[in-house]
Amino acid sequence: MKREANNEQGGPLSHIRVLDMSRILAGPWAAQILADLGAEVIKVERPGRGDDTRLWGPPYLKDRDGSDTTESGYFLSANRGKYSITVDITRPEGQSLIRELVRKSDVLLENYKVGGLAEYGLDYDSLNQVKPDLVYCSITGFGQTGPLSNRPGYDIMIQAMSGLMSITGETDGEPQKSGVAVSDLLTGMYAAVAVQAALIHRDRTGQGQHIDLALLDVQLACLANQAVNYLISDTVPGRTGNAHPNIVPYQSFATVDGRIIIAAGNDRQFARLCDLLECPGLSRDDRFVSNRSRVENRDALIPVLQGQLKQRETAFWQERLEAAGIPCSPINTLDSAFAEEQVIHRGMKMELPHPHAGMVSMVASPLKFSRSAVVHRRPPPLLGQHTDEVLSELLGMKKTEVDSLRKNKIV
């Protein structure tokens, strides 16, 4: 468990140790990002059951003999690069183990309910006494303060409450959530950023601090242009399907055999699109000559473009649009996405050795560095896989001591 020096092989955070006491997605996602950057991440799980997402399937990872393991695709997606230990934090002996681990760590991540860890003496104020320079990051649905702070927060609730669902879906359809848990994922990314900023502050001042992250805050912040559109106009935006509220044309169009995305982000691209579709007069029409006028007159423009695009196949248009320098894309299924030449070139699918499954396919980190490159060292861990290793090597415990803890169901 000896941390590597900060070098090109070890990763930019190879000198950092993270105690990951979070579950489900937002916290584990943040910890996985830190692990990808080289941090040593120790995931603390409940004995016997572990992180809830281990069982959130099917699908489950297949064993070498083809039978299901107890590791779901959901768990695998957010926990690579970590060590797993099991500790019963409801017991005084388990709480003592966590405090000893905190003394040897730089960061603690948790997503318990507000005040949930205080009863175990594992809240920020308590652990700040143990390690004053600890960076302690709490992730909840609604934050540590406010009238809703004690409510649980789940991604779909946050997508609904933040307004994201109200702007997602077809114009005449019902509100829709995103196909992945974007509120959790975005909060995880904000957490990884916040932790690194707090570490820089610690290195300059010697002081740790408490980071308070709320899913609702993050999702509102990530409404971006839609939120500011409302704030400066007092007009509540609605659903526009695959169309863009501020750019036209920037949406999907039907073809003979499917659909294609066209994103003409400026007037020059729009003029080239009109030439390609053999309707050059559109780009000189006062109703469509600028993006502002196209937004204001989209109901007149889109049917004309759609009528032309419906005449030929997706591949036909993709070839010609790309040749003309007009941004476009087919709407891939995941098998098609991973088969894309660019995706293969960028190495976004990779494999890691797994103790039960042989090699397991994973999505690689998207971070590319010219130095201190990301190195994927470990697959998502089995439950408690590294308990003995961490307690013996990091805390210096003897085998008889670990065996006693296990006999008493502390670990």
C-alpha cells in the first residue's frame, strides 16, 4: 500500500490517498475519476452486502464458466481502480478502524444522509479533530443546509425538480429523463474538481476543509444556456425534442432509412447546407439569413429542409455533408458507437484482468495527458477483496488481529 511518487508512470494524483465511503453513483464516480488520475482509492463497504449497486442488475459480469457473478454492469461502471475493504461502521471497533484510515488518508468521500455519520463520530467536525488537513467531501441530494436537506435525493427526482425533464422530450410528448443518471454523473465530476481544488488549498495553507455538494445545485448549474435563457427573458423554455433552443438548424432529420443529426452552427454552414440540398435561395431569404431569424422562423424552415433530406438514405447524406464541412452524425446504437473508427483509435474500450471473469471489458477514461498518463491498473474490486491487505500493510495489524475482527464481524 505504499503510495507511488508523483511521476509520469504513477499519475498526477499518485501521492494522494482517498477513503471512499460513498455508494451508488455520484460519489463512486468521483472516486473513480481520482483513481484514474493515480490516487490510491480505498472503497469502504458494508460487510456481507457492500455497495447497493453490486446487485443492480441484470446484466451481471459472467464468470469463466459462463454463470453470473454478483457484480452488475452498474457497479462495474463506477468502481474501477479501487481497493475494497469491508467495515461495520455501526460498531465502535469499526469506527476506530475508519479513524485510523483517515489519519493515513488525504480525502474522504461520503454520501450518507445529512448527519448520518455524526452518530458514529465520522462526520467532518469529528474527523477534523483526528486529521485537521483532511479534505472531506459530502454529497447529498439537497445539501447540508436548507428546508429539504434531510430528504433523500435520487437522480430521477433531481432531474424532475431541477426542470431538466421539463425541457427534455418531444414538443407534444411527456417530460423525459436522460438515458443515464446525469445528475449523479455531473455531481461526481464536480466533486472530483472540488476535491482537487481543496487539495491545492491544503498544500498552500496546511488546512483541510468540508465540501458540501448537492445534486440539485449541480443539476441547476448544468442547465447552462437554458437556465440563463429563462433568467434573462422570464420565458419558461419548453421541450423541443432533438432541436436546439438557440441554434437552427441543429437537430435530427428523417431520411429514407433512418435519421441523421445536422448541426449547422453558423451562417456559412447553413449556406453550404442549402446548396447541398439544392435550395440555395433559402440562405438568402430574409427569414433565414441569420441564426436569429432562423430561430424566429424555424417552423417555416425545418419542413423545407426535412422534405429534401427525406429523399435519400442516411449514408448518402452523411458522405456529402461531411465532404461539405457540415457537422453531422448518424444516431448510433451502442454497438455502432463502439465500432466507430474514431472510438477505436482513441482506445475508449479496454480490458482489465478480473479474478473471476478472466478479462472484463470496460470504458476507458477519456482523460488524455501528454505527461502523467492515465493508467488503468485494477478492475472494480470484489467485495472486501483487499481488507486483509489494507489493514495489515497500511495499519500494520497482525493477522491474528484481522482474524479477530473478522470473527466478530467487524470486517
